Amino acid sequence: MTRFVNPLGRQRPNGFSARVSDIKTWTKEALSLDEEAVVSVNEVACSQPDCPPKQVVVLILCASAPARKFAVHKPLMETGQEDVVDAISALENCSASRFEN
Ligand SMILES: [Zn+2]
């Protein structure tokens, strides 16, 4: 079997960009974000000892609310909708803005 290795290579497995857009969709649904909200999904290294080496960090930017972010401590390709929903329950606001019922 021959393998073509792109020297400019992004080492992205098949389905990576589809999963990124799924994670964006799940995030928008879970937070009821409007269309103009920007959701940025990145797979980054995680240095916590009990974690897999990769984690997914999601940043949410929209005009009407403070920036928010959450992380799923799994590789992107293993991150599913439940992981996103769980992580959103521990969402952090990047700047203080609290509304308590
Ligand atoms: Zn981690």
C-alpha cells in the first residue's frame, strides 16, 4: 500500500472538518445561539496528567453576550454531542456577567 504524504500536510483524519462543523452545530443548539454567533473549534494539546494528549477547546463569540469557552478533554474525532452538552454545563464566561434566577 502506498501512502501519499502531503509535505504541506495538515494531519487531519477523514471526517475532521465534518466533526468540527458538527461540534459548532451542537454548541449552537445547546446554547440557543443565533446565526451571527461565532463558534471557534480547535483541537489543542492538553497537559493534564489524567487526560488524553488532545482536547477540544470551543470559543463562543457573539455580539449580545460575553465571550465564553469550554473544553472537552477528548480528541476531536472522539467528541460527540453528549460531550459537548456536558461541557457546556460547566461553561465559563470569559468576563463576568451573571444572571441568577
Ligand atoms: Zn484534558
